[in-house]
Amino acid sequence: AEVVNAEFVKSSVKTEECPSDGLPEFALVGGSNVGKSSLLNSLVRRKRLALTSKKPGKTQCINHFRINDSWCLVDLPGYGYAAAPHELRTDWNKFTKDYFLNRPTLVSVFLLIDASIPAKKIDLEYASWLGQNQIPMTLIFTKCDKRKKKKNGGKRPEENVQDFQELIRDFFQTAPPWVMTSSVTNQGRDEILLHMSQLRNY
Ligand code: GDP
């Protein structure tokens, strides 16, 4: 399941523009600052493969990275930028939801959730939307190395992870798979790659 080779393929602004090579793909998505670029870089063991600019307005792209010439990691725009105007937020919804619903090569959405803080409404909304639309999802909990802090509700990452799963349970027939990760310690990296290879059947 190791990444031998990773290359940027293209940025697309709509689903129809995405690569038509038919390779299976996994989409990484999550709120701003959740640790998506760090995770992507840790998965491919490169410092700066994730080229996506973080400024709202420059994030409206679907970025395809081809791995080992046989499957793709897809970096989707982050959501929940406080600075984003309402219009842009609506766009995010249309844009990514269209991709989720109309991309046959999409094997699973990897939804990133910050495990160092209590569940956020916007994350619960996206998870439940994916569940209600029966889009295969894997929960990736990030920043699991962070110790509990009073200002974060005083809970450990393990507790936040449990709470989150509890809160979305009603939207899924079977509980989605989940992995606890840290881009600092590389916790969960191999587990994610193994899970992806199992989902691809090779
Ligand atoms: P993105 O906006 O989702 O792409 O998030 P980044 O990867 O840029 O990370 C946002 C911030 O969280 C940065 O300050 C990172 O150093 C920090 N961060 C990301 N992943 C981790 C992690 O696993 N553990 C800790 N402690 N911090 C992290």
C-alpha cells in the first residue's frame, strides 16, 4: 500500500473537467485549518505536494494527484472559511456536492475532522449530508496528538472522536469506517493507505 510515486495531474473547476482516465479516486475534504494539506503531504511523504492556495476564492478547484500510476488522491476545497462571503459558500456546496453525486470513479470521501476540539456544526452537517445521500465516507480524525485543553472543552481526542460518531449515527445505516491520525507523529498514515488499498481491492 506504499506510495512510490505521486504526481499532480490537474486542477478542475467542475466535475466534467476532471480526468477521464477512469482511475479509482479518494477525495479529501474538510473545514479550513483541519490539517488537510498536512495529511496529504504526510500520505505521499512530501513536504509540499499540496499546492492548493488557502485563500478563499482560490480554493474552488478539484485537484487530482495520481499515485503509483494506478489511483488518485483528490484535494477538494476546504469549507467553513469565516471570511468567505455567503455567495462563495453556496458555490462550495453546489460545486463539491455535484462532484460527490456525479463522479463514478469516486471510491470514498475522506472527511477530515479535527479531533482536538468538540464536534462542529458544519462538520456534522457535511457528514450527515454524505450519509443521507449514501455516499461512501471514511472519517479521518486529525490532530490526535494534541493534548486536551480547557478552552477546547477539556476533552481528549478519543472522547471527541466518540462524541462525533455518536452525533452522526442516525444518518448512516452502518457506521462509517474511521481512522485517528496525526501529521506530527504520522499516526494513522499506514492505516489510511491500507484502507484505501482494501477499498480498491488491490
Ligand atoms: P488545511 O488548511 O486543512 O490544509 O490545514 P494545514 O495542513 O495547513 O494545517 C493547519 C494547521 O494545523 C497548521 O498550523 C498545522 O501545523 C496544524 N496541524 C495540521 N495537522 C496537524 C496534526 O496532526 N497535529 C497538530 N498538532 N497540528 C496539526
